[in-house]
Amino acid sequence: MSCNCNSGKKEQQSRRSFLSKLIYSIMGIVTVILAIPFITAMLEPFLRQKKPVWRRVAEANDFKIGETKKVTFKNSTLYKWSSDISKTAAYVRRDNDNEFIAFSVNCSHLGCPVRWEDKPQLFFCPCHGGAFYRDGSRAAGPPNRGLYKYPIRIKNGSVELETQAIPITNITV
């Protein structure tokens, strides 16, 4: 009678090999599934069609000359799921009867919301001490440029802003 001791080792090796391949395959599938959202998020800005949209934000008569008001509107997002969270805001000022100017509420440093202070006639960012003059240009702090300005128009007595993806940060290293 001959002992077939190697057949047990071969069976053990083929079982181990099978289980190793199965585990690596499952890990590969999980990795691909988890990588899809990451890859999509990385490619989305390049694939997105950036179409500006004009949004009505108020009536022209709602603004007094020299007054800066915060207005809210639906951003030009392409995501159907974003409903209420797609609302954003801008500061609109009426300079004279026919001239309006609009600024993003986001600081040009890191995108923090700025607030308008009427007495000093400045926009302030509470996060990092950024300040901006009433024309949106940089006054102080870490931002290296002024506030983003929205294209604005008056159409049929309504104030409209051209919304689009806003460049938030301007970080230089």
C-alpha cells in the first residue's frame, strides 16, 4: 500500500489558492464599487455643461439708490436631487436709477459667507478676517482678490442675475 500524502497537500494548496483568488476578487469588486463615486466626482467638473442661467431675484423698485440688499435665488445646479439646498444668495446694490451691481456672498479666500455692514460700508468675512470695499475689491485679510461679481440686468422691471458655477477659492502657494 502506498501512502498518498502529497494529495492532501495538493488539495490544501488548491483550496487555499481558490480562497485567495476569491478574496482578492471580492476585494477588487468592492474597490471598484467604492472608487466609482470618487472618479465621478473628479471628472464631473470637466464633463459638466456649464450653461449660465438668468434668475429673477427681485423687482427693481425693491431697491433704494445706494442700498445693498441680500437676495436669495436658485443656483444653476444640474442636480435634480438638490432642490432646497441649491439655493444661494448674492448682495445687490442699486447705484443709480439704471445701474445695479451684484456680489457673491462667498468670500474669495475659502468660500465662507460674507456679511454686509452698512455703517462702514464693507463686506466682512467672519472666518479669517477678510474685508471687502463696497465695490467688492479686497480691503484686508487673506483673500488675494475681490468678491466675485454676478452679471446683472434689468428685464421688464425685474432684477436678474446670471448664475453659474462660481470660482470660490483663489489659493496661491
